[in-house]
Amino acid sequence: MKYVSMDQIPIHANGRIININIDNVLKKKLTDMGLVKGTEFRVDGQAPLGDPIKINLRGYNLTIRRSDAKNIMVEQL
């Protein structure tokens, strides 16, 4: 299975989080928001200039900066 960063998942596509490769402080914030290994999500959209991206996971919407999404490895479903 090929893994890509979260920012490479197209709009209206689903994915599953594989790993978060980011510093511990930001990683804790992201995991507190539900971005943990194995979580499935859907990319619902992006801002007009492409940053941030809007994802839906665990029944709620979350926006995440594209620079942070580049450090989250996922598999597209």
C-alpha cells in the first residue's frame, strides 16, 4: 500500500491516518483533536487559496494547515 501525506488527498476522498511525523507539542494537540493512528477521515474542502484544508473525522469538521498536513502520513481509501 502506498502512503502519502494528508495534503495530497483530493477533495471528497477518504483516508486513514498511518503516522504523524511532527514535533511533540503539535503532535499532542493534533492527537487531542482526534488525529490518531487508524482514524479514518474525509477531505471536505479547502480555503479559496488552498490553505487550510477541511477534513471530517469522528463526526466533526476540522481545519488543518497544509504545512501541518504534510507531516501526517495517510493511506487513501
